[in-house]
Amino acid sequence: LLSRVDRLLGAASPDAVALVLDQRNADIAYDDLVQRGRGQETPSCPAFVLIFVGDGEQRGVDIEGLSRLVVERFVSRLGARRVAKVSLGATSFTAQEIAALL
């Protein structure tokens, strides 16, 4: 997985951003992020948006540790200001519901 993340980041445009959806390690709630962005003008829309769903459970896999490594790679390549760690709130969402939301 990490080698795929590295290849993906290698192909990212210089203005790329990342949205990390993670209930446990979020810096801001999705609704608060939307509110904060209301009325803001963006000079240009990023051509490359990475979305990573950090929550989940997989038998025999340290998902939290793996998520941390992926996010560290995002921050290293894009910079901390281009990586938003977002919580979707107290509700659990399926992958399909998250895809529909985005």
C-alpha cells in the first residue's frame, strides 16, 4: 500500500491537496470545515485531490499505524497546510456513503 501511495504522490500536481477522513485523529469536523470555507474565494481549484479514509478494521493489520504512515507521507509531500484531517461526526458511514457525500 505504501509504495502505491508513494507512486500516487509522485504523480500529484504541485497544487494537490489531501482530505483524510478519520474519526479518531481529526483536526476538524466536516461541517466545521464547510462552514469555515463559506464565503472564501479560492484563486484556483486544485487539479489533484487525494482522499484517504483512515478509519476501519482489518484482522491482523494495524490500521491506525498504517493510517499514520499514509498521512505522514501526504504531509511530507504536500505540506501540512495542504492536508486536512477531517471527522465526519459521530455517525458511522459506509464507503459508499462517503463516496456519495464527496
